[in-house]
Amino acid sequence: VQLQASGGGLVQPGGSLRLSCAASGISFSINAWGWYRQAPGKERELVAIDIRGGSTNYADSVKDRFTISRDNAKNTVYLQMNSLKLEDTAVYYCNGVYYGMSYWGKGTQVTVSS
């Protein structure tokens, strides 16, 4: 199983970005998708999670600004990030849980700067 994240970049405060993460090497849909981030000098933190069946959860810091969604047909998860703030700057990682095993994609850098 491999996860490939994309969509990071440089954006001004208040702007938007959409991250994508595609899974390959699987026969069925991912059980649970998650987006995490790690800012310089800080520990990796959970940003959003999507559990197959429709349950989602978000870190308080991103509620009402970020939206996680999935397309099972494409084995892809998305993170729509709106109203970005300077403190959202981090490397973002996708995680997929597939039949009890946890897989990570390589990070994608998101930089919010004026």
C-alpha cells in the first residue's frame, strides 16, 4: 500500500488550498483516513479524520475552516483548507488505516505567508 499526497504550496493568509492523497495497491476502500501536520519544532498533530461510514472529526484549531472528504472510487482523500492562517504552516501528512495496518504518505509542505 502506498499513499501519495499532493497539493501543498505557498498561500497568503485567508487563502485556500486543497490537499489530495491517493492510495494505491489496495483492493478495497481505506477504513479510516487522516490528515496530520507537523510544524517546525512541534510534534505531529491530528488535523482531521474520516472514518468509512461517514464519521469525521477535526482538531479545534481547524474546525469550520478545513473539510476532509473522500472518494472511495478513486481511493483518494482530500483536505479542503479555507481561511488559512500563519499558524497552519506545516508539513501535512496523510494516513490511511487499511485492515488494521497504518500507512503514511510523504508530507506535503503548506506555507502560509504574506
